[in-house]
Amino acid sequence: MRLTAMERVYDEIRSAIISGAFPVGSRITEEMLAERLSVSRTPVRAALQRLASDGFIDMASHIGAVVKAWSPEEARQIYEVRARLEAMGARLAARNAGKADTLRLSRMAEAIAREGVTGEGGTRRSERNRAFHLLILELSGNSHLYRTAANLMHVGFLVQAYASFGDRDAQRSDFDHFDLVTAIGSRDADWAEAVMHAHIMAASNVFVAAEQAGSEDRAEPVKEPGATAGKQTGRNLRAG
């Protein structure tokens, strides 16, 4: 299926952010993007709005778009709320899920485990992980719980979070997913709730520790992506 101009621009900018070509704190403007991608500012504006909604950028008046850095405190708060909500979701899912639901969760957990933690593999892992957690929330049967928790799963945040994972962190996360599948399939609500809470708080500890360790390196003024960044981007976003 052919992408719209907005979708193509969104994918180009998103890839540049994930690859580090537009590093955290970089200022990206409609004018610059429209020129480099040879499109009008209309699809660029729409793409930036979607990127902001997905948690990849912040929109600031008089500055434009800035590649978002999720602070350790923001991350801690998000994970704490998610841990409570999704633990409840896992408990309810254990009561409601049928065999077909458990099989679907199992296949999703296996697909996550096959992905790496860096580059495109890390991006796919974060997207598959989000889908896995959303399915458990869906199986809770509580639409209010689903919407509230889903609003905390910003794609940009999850991609940044997985970038802090090492191989052992990813393996631990994968084991948690398989335990969740087993607990839900066994209709053991207490186990499912406990695993989910521990799973999310473990991810919080990894992310917060990594962000605190690297915070000094990123404590710089807002900057324009320069020629070096341009060389790292794809065909359309290289510096002119």
C-alpha cells in the first residue's frame, strides 16, 4: 500500500530520531524538514503532530519541535502508575482469558523474544511489547483501565526505554512475558498480578539507572542537527 505524504515524512523523521541522526535535544523545524524531504510544510506539520502524540518530540512555541528526552523522574512516575494499572489488568485477564487468548499471547511473547534490543530490532521489540501489554489490558474486560493504561504507553518512550536494555535485561523481560502467559493460562490471578508488577518495575529500574548515568552527557542547550547528523540519516534527510 502506498504511503501518504504525511506517513512518508513521519517514517523518515521517526527513523532519524531512532537512529540518533536527530539526537535528543535537537531542534527540527518545518522549514528544514520540508526542504530536505522535498515536500510542502502541510504533511510535515501533520507528521510532527503525530510524532508529538507518540512521544518522540516536544512542540515548543517560538522554538519548534525538539526531540524529546524522557527524564528519569518522568520515567519513574510513568512506570509506577503503569505497574499498578497493568497488574490489575493482568489479574482480570487471568480470570477472563480463554485458550485462544492464551495462545495468542504466547505467540506474541515468542515474537518479542526473537527481536534484538538495538536498531530496527529494538524498534520492533518495543512495538511488539506494546501490543502484548495492550492485549492483556484488553483481556481484562475493563475499557476504562485499558484507555488509561494505554495512554501511558507512548511509542517514543518505549523505544527510548528499550535502548537502555542490555541482552540480559531483554532476556529477563522475555522470561517475565512467558511467566505472564503461563499465569494467565493457568487462571492464577495472584501470580499474574505479581509478575506484571515486578516486570514493569524491573524495566523502570533499568531505564532510570541508564538515564541517570547518561544525563550529564545530554545536559546541553537545544541544538540544530548539523552536517554530522545529516550524514547519519536516510537518503532524504542528509544535510544539504
